[in-house]
Amino acid sequence: MSDTLVQKLMKRPCITLDENSFIKNLVDILNHNKVGCAVVTSLKFDYPVGIVSERDLIRNYEKIINDKNTKVKDVMTKNIIFCNKNTSSKELMEIMSENKIRHIPIIEDHKLLGIVSIGDVV
């Protein structure tokens, strides 16, 4: 694998969802777009505030089943691990491996530029 910059690995648009969306909306969006995660945004702050993946849904399965009004902000990962467009593929793989994650948003100056998934790198 060459040491490609992240900006060259971005192959698809990043799916975003407002933090106050219901889980059903999230599941519909993930299924429709055939993706495993969405970046969570805030209309109040206009920048990414979290990320929600299939893993988050599994971890919160009981909460979601017992409360049909569960919102994305109730299950999302709030401490976003991200990179910028100049991160190398080597650095990206190290970040993914160390943190055991499969999706990394590309953020610069609180602005979402895209997302890179493990399949885009390998």
C-alpha cells in the first residue's frame, strides 16, 4: 500500500444525520445508502458532534427495543476520532488499528469534508 493521502481515498459522500433524528430514520438511511455509519451533526452548532455506526446500534440494542423514541444522540459515539485531508494512509491505518474502528470522518476547522472506511484503505 502506498502512502496515499486521505483526500485521495474519499470515494463516496459522507452520510450525515441530525442528532435529534430517531433511530428508525438512522436505520433507514444506513440501509438505503448501504453504509455502516453516519456522522451526526447538530443544527444548533452546524458541525459534527458524533458518529453512529452499526456497532453503536448493537451496543444499545436493549435501549432501542424498549424505547421506540430513542434518538441518535442517545446512542452515538460522542468523542469523534477523526483525521484531516493530509493524513497519510499509513497514519490512518494506525489510528484505525489503535482505536479498533472502521470509519473515520475527515474534519478540518470543524467542517466535515468526508469519511474514510477501512475498505477504502485496504
